[in-house]
Amino acid sequence: METYTALRHFADSWGLLAMALYFVGVVVFTLRPGAKRLAEEAASIPLKED
């Protein structure tokens, strides 16, 4: 049971930090300069005729 408790404590502390950093990274990646052009290109893919 001690191993479970140690892993649970690790996940509660460092797991939360890792998920928060991942979330911040995704937001920064999405809002970076130049992302608008790439998003518009990706959004128009279904409308393009071959």
C-alpha cells in the first residue's frame, strides 16, 4: 500500500503541474503569431476542389 500512496502523491502534485504546463503550451501554440494563416488554410481544405 505504500507504493500506491507514493504514486498517488506524485500524481497529485507533479501530475497537476504537468497538465497545467501542457495546457499553457497549447494555448501559447494556438495564439502564436502566424497561427491565423495556418488555421485559415486548414479550415478551407474541405472547400477546395480537386
